[in-house]
Amino acid sequence: MADEITLTLRTTSPTASCPSCGTQSSRIQSRYTRKLHDLPSGGRPVHLIMHVRRFFCKKRTCAQKMFTERLPELCRPHAQRTKRLQKALCQLGLTAGGQAGTDLGSELGLSGSRDTILRLVRQHQQPDPPKSRIVGVDDWAWKRRLRYGTLICDLERGLPIELCKWKEKVAAFGRNAGRFLPHIARKETLPITNSEEILAVIPN
Ligand SMILES: [Zn+2]
């Protein structure tokens, strides 16, 4: 494509550190080229041709005899896009969705298919929610005396934390299940992952 911009880059550091043991090495084993898509410039797609080096690890006891130099600020290992392009595509996916994000990205010169955008959205790490201080526990019967479920919610923020399936054990406690749920939860390792302490239990 005539409008594309291609940049050829090479690293200038004389050494690289082994990703397994951290030892610095200057013994180059081989070189190869790697192509990356980057953010567009002036509406024109940008491609990077990276000259990357493989090194021998100098540490005798290291299991990794050879390694490829890492470029952690630019891209992840084996990625076809730079981190900043991945971030832009992910934001498109989070804001507009898969297909609409792809269409909008195409207008903006961002290279990424619908599947790529959806994969980046799935890999997107949501920040950990704040710890819950006051937790409400409520249970309901999917099928009376047979199948019960439990809803655990953050009472301060009014948000659900976990939706759990319970069967015979909760049923055995009957209408007093709410009183015993924290004990059952500890015993059964109920995943109340962001709750430091149950301060309030609201039974039926
Ligand atoms: Zn090593």
C-alpha cells in the first residue's frame, strides 16, 4: 500500500538480560527480523521492521541456553502489534464493541480484525475492585428443599460479589441458612475473594 510508512529499527544496547535468570549477555547467537503494526501517523498505517538478536545465556546453570532480547516497552513476545496499538484497539472494543470497533479502527487507520479486538478485550485486566467491608448474604430456592442458591453482595456499594450454587448442605439449614453461610463458606472455600471480613450477614 502506497500510503504505508515503514520504519526499520534495531536495538543499540550491547547486552541483553536473560528472561530466566537475569544474567546480562553480549554473546550474540543470531539475528532475525520481526514485523510489527504500530499506531498510524497522519492517518497512514505504520509498520516496524525490527532487527532482533538472539543471545547465549552465560550462566552455566541456567536452563535457557539461548534467549531473544525483549522489548518490554514496545511489544510483548510474539505479538504482531505494538503495545500502544493493542491498547488503542482494546479501547475501541471496550467502547464500541467488536464489529463497530473494527469499522471505526479501519477509518482511523488502526490495524485489527474483529477477532483481534475481541481477544484484546478478553485479555484486558480490570482493576481489582476495592475490598468489601459490609457484605450481605441472601439465599433463595431454585427448587424448594432441593436446590438453593446464594447471592453475596456489597451492601455499601450495592453491587453483587458472587452468585453461588448451593445444594443439600444449605438446604439442611433451612430458613436459618443465612446464619450459617459464613461458616459454610469458609469450610467450602466459597470464593469471596474481595471480602476481607464479613461484618454483616443478612439472613432471610
Ligand atoms: Zn539465563
